[in-house]
Amino acid sequence: MTIFKPDKPFKTYDEQLSLLKERGLIITNDDYARHALQTYSYYDLINGNLDKLLVSKHPIHFQEETSIELLVRIRSIEDRIKSVFLSQILMIEKNFKTVLSYHIADQFGVNSGIDGYLTKTNYPHSSSKKGIVKKTLKQLIDVRDGNTKIIQGLPIKHYRKNHNHIPPWILIDELSFGQTYYWFNSLKFEDEILVSKKMLSLKSSKVSDADYTELFKDAMTCLRQFRNFFAHNSVLSQMQCSQQLKLQKIKKILNDDIVIQNTETIFKNRNNLFACFLCVMLLSNDSDQLNIFLLGLEQTISSLSNEVEAEFIIYDIFKLPINSVTRAEHFVKKYNPTWPSPYQSSRR
């Protein structure tokens, strides 16, 4: 009989501490370090955002003066950034559902039955969209009829029992972010344009209808993927969405705006946390919600002890400029001048 021998065997907290010390991590207080491992786990602290802190990866060995306290600060900042971004993305998701369901009701009515807003004639017949329209309408009809494995909310049950239709704004609350996006993506091009213009906070005469729709789709794809990353506790510094934003087109639209100035290095992949930040700016349509996001981001950055540490953790590790709030304030003032003045933070 072959005896199983794991290549990553279980280690007690004391064994983990010994291993970290062997790898050059400064630990002056074993009780504090043990508490950190119990709170965050070895994997979350060590196997995440460490590229900038290592002399070598195989075997792992830390740079001089790297301490357990620094690892905890990095992890704490990571959790706060995830929470701030996820909260705002959920607001954008809610706004998207509101805008899309309003458009559906306005254009196609509220009848969820025969000849209603779920009728094929309301959607494109092109070969490029035939598959997605068929799949999306089937999903929507299943949700309407309660043929899903997910427990549905009280509003749709109430409408199903007490009314002769289920309006779009009730149906859409039962959909995931992805299902909502596919409903949008099943619309005719002229409908996509109207929804995209409602969603994008960027108002510019330089943006064509096709560019509006393309920019909106790219931004939504980015936010949908980052939403899942945040919700599933992925490593922040390693997060990259599959859809790369078209930076040159955005630069042209923003006319080398301060929002994207000097970002060539951090934005070289066009799909990292700064890309997510830019998508949040493009799709945030409520000044109060955006100000809460900016306040949370500024407080997170300001919680670090000094600008050198902030530059290292926020910029070098997580690829987000430490002046991101200033960039956002400039964006709001320029492209949404009718909004109240954005949150004014105290700068270092």
C-alpha cells in the first residue's frame, strides 16, 4: 500500500512561526505573530502580495527589515480596499438594474406574458446575437415562472400570486450581475446605446454612439469580474480582468485628463486595480454614493503611517496611485459640473 505523503503538510502555529523566522521574517513578538496567523491564516499573509518583499521565491526568503507587522498592515489595507470597491460596485450594479429595467418597461411595456417584453420580436435577429438572445430569454422566462434552483424573493412571489404580470423592475432583482449584463447584451444596438449613455457618467461630445457602447461594455466586464474577485477573497495584487480597457481611446476621450496622466506603468496591462478604479469613475452616477467611495478610499490610504509606506503598499503592491482621490475629484468637476462638490480630503 502506498502511504500518502502531502507535499504541503499541516503545520502548527509554532511551526509556522519557526518557518517564517527561517525565511528571514522579523518576528519580535511571538504572541502577536501567532494572533496574526490565527486571524488571517498563513496562506493569506504569506502567499499573497509578497513579490516586492522577497529576495527569492524558491525558496521563499524575505528582504531585510521585513516584519510580520508589515505583512499584517498590507493584508489589512487589502481587506479595506476590497470592501470599499465592492460596496461601490454593488451600487453600480443596482443602478444598472434600475436603468435597464426602466428602459425595458418604457420601450416594451410591463407585460411579462405573450407579446410582452420577453417576446423575441423585441430583440435582434442577427446571427451574431441569435445564441445569446435565445439563452437569455429562456433564463428570464425561467425566472419569471419560478423555475430556478435559487430561492426567490418575496416581491416576485407576490406579483406571481396577486397580479397578472411581473414587471421588469421586479424580475430584474432576481438576476445576478452577469444575467443582467447578458439581458443588456441581448438588446438591439439602438437600445444598447440608450442604456450605455444613461449609465456612463462621462458626458462628452467627442464620444460616438459606438464608442459609448464599447466603453460601457468593457467597463461592465471589468467590474463584473472584479466584483467576483472581491467577493471570493482573491489576492488583490494578482487581480486582472480578462477584458483590457482601450487606454488610447480613453485618453482621446478624456483628452489626456489628469485622471489617467502618468499611469503608463501601472496601467500597462489595462486590466488591474487602476482599471477597476477608472471603471468605477465612469459608471458612478450618484454623487452621494461616489463621495462615500472616495471617502473610504482616502481614509484607507491615510491610515498608513507615512507617504513612503503609502506609496509602497498602495502604488507598488496594489498598483493604485495614492492621489487617486484627487484624480476622481477632478473627473467629477470636469464631467459632472452640475453635481455637488466632491468630497474634499485633507492632503498630506
